[in-house]
Amino acid sequence: MKASAFVYPWDVNGDPEAGGRIARLGVRQATLASAYHSTRALTPRHPRHRIVTAEHAAVLYPPDNRWQGRELSPYPAGDWAPGDAFGEAAATLADAGLEVHTWVVLAHNSRLGADHPDTSVVNAYGDRYPWAPCIAQPATRAYLVDLAAEAAVRPGARGTELESLGWYGLTHLHAHDKTGGIPLGDAGQYLMALCFCPTCQEGYGEQGFDAEELAATVRTALEPVWQGAPSDGGWAGVGKLLGDANATATRAWRDDRARTLQETAVAAVRAAAPADFQILLHADPVSYHCGANAGVDPGHILSVADGVVVPCTGGAGLVTPFAEQGVGGAVLAANFTVVSGMGGRPGALAADAARARELGATELRLYHAGLASEGDSVEVREALAGL
């Protein structure tokens, strides 16, 4: 199975050994960040630093003039990724014999939400989620589509992996996060993800619902959850809390906005890319789910993109709904964390990969080469050597 390791430019730049070290893992590809959210990252083997703090979401290359005069535009990186950090790292990885694909984070940007609050998702209580741009808003959609095309198609890249190309909700790894005191469950998370910005209110109106009444219904439905009552899982739980008609209407609006954004963004990347440029989405096979792995309809997304990257931290079962579509040639990449300190299981990678292949996975993704210890890397090399 072809394997690719996720990499940040700061894992590579300034470390003359990085390219060879990543190649020796046994991967054929490096999925290199070109647009990324804020983070604080360990670099355990870099000769010049151990901690990199990316203070805000940024593009890791010099943006072009398409953004001149536009209110919404990407932010350049600071000293954590100066200049064309992506281009420098991509050249190093290519020299080490690796195929380079871009890694593009889209609808996840706290800096955008801070500078332009009106772009953010607004929940039924009126709280804004600055990390979560509302993907229904026309200006935000235009920004995301152009960012996808620019950040995906970088010189030397053979393909791209688009992350967060869909709705983001309440769940967010935020600084000193303290939102886990009440277990919301799948249904509660959906209700807390519903957006009530002016654009989404109009969208609910198009579905035949009064947005203010709908927000009040959401608040009423959540009240037992705040009191500690467990919510049923899955879509049935959403219908039980919100009522089937309300649940169906909100999902119809949100699914349409996500699907059409995905179609438009992929088309923009294809228009900007050379022939045989591969386009994958980080995806969850349940369309109402939110987050970095955008909720999608498996059959639809495999008719749009060349394949998907599927989260497998809890096992490879999420590969199955995509494999069941029977789309020949589609890339189904099983994404495993291989950093033991982050809950990964590098020692079980061979068994996990074998199980993923049984379920229909065609490739592997390994999170994350620059974060892994030498011990983790040894186990990855041994696992890949046996595949």
C-alpha cells in the first residue's frame, strides 16, 4: 500500500537530515502543509528548535495578487514559516525521492473569525465560533474556493488533500479548552453546530421554517442535555431532540451548502492544476458531522474528488461506507496516528493497515512524521517494510 506522511514545513526547513529521515520511514509521499491553522508543535529531532508556535492560521507561501482589494484574504505566516516555507520544504522532500502533495486547511481559521466576526458560525444562543467560518455565506465561500485553488496547486506538487472543506462545529482543540463538562453526544453536538447567522436564517426560511422559532426550539431541546440527561446517538437522536421535520430541514440546508462548496472548490483546483493532479478530501462518511474531516455523502464525494482521507484513530470502520460505493480507481486512504504520545499506535500499524486494506483502503496516511519520536519512527519503518 502506498503510504504518505503528514509534514509541516518547519519539520524540514533548517534540518539537512529531515528529507532522508522521512524517506527512510518507507513512505513514497509527503503531504506537506501549505495552508494551516494555528498550532503549537513539537519538533523532537530538529537541530535548531524543539517547539514551533504558529500563532494564527496562515498560508505557508507568498500569496499572489488575486487577493488585492479583497476584504477576506489569507494571512501570511510569521517567523514560524517565513518566505516560501512550503516551496523550500517541498524541494527538500522531492530531492529525497518523495512525491509531494499539498495539505490545505480551509474552513478552520480563528484569526479570520477574530478579524471578521460576521463570517463565523453563530449558534442558537447567539454565541459565535470564531474558529468556524460559516460556509453558507457567499463571501466566505468565494474566499475558501480561491484559497483552495491557490494553496493546493503549488509548484512541484502532484496532488492535494483538502481538510475542513465543510462545516465546523463546537468541537475544537482550542487553547485551554474547557467545553467537555457536559457530554453532548452526537445529537447535542449537531444542535450546537447549527448556524443562525443571517445567511443561514434565510436558508432555513427557504426550507419553510421561521429561524427565530427554530433557534428557540433548539434551545428548548438542549435544556435536558444541560441538566445531564443523556442524548440518543446518531441521526435518530437529533430527530428525537429537535423533531423530525426540524431536523430534516436543517440538514437539507447544511448538506446542500457543504456539497456545493465541495463541488466548486474541487472544480477550482482542477482548473488551476496540471493534468493528473490528484484531489482528495479529508472526509467523514456521515454528512451531518462537523470538523476537520468534513461530513460528506460517500457516493457524492467520490463522484467529485479522486478519493478521500478517512480518520482511523478509532479503527478503520469508517473506510467501509466509501468502499461500498464500488468506485473503481478511487483513493481510499486510511489515516492513522503514529505518534504514541498523541494516542497513536505505531507498534500496531501493520495490523491496523492490514485491517484497513480488508475493508477497502487503498493507501495509508501517517500522522505525523515531524512529531514522532525515534522509537515511533522505528516501529513505522518496520511496519511499512512488511506491507
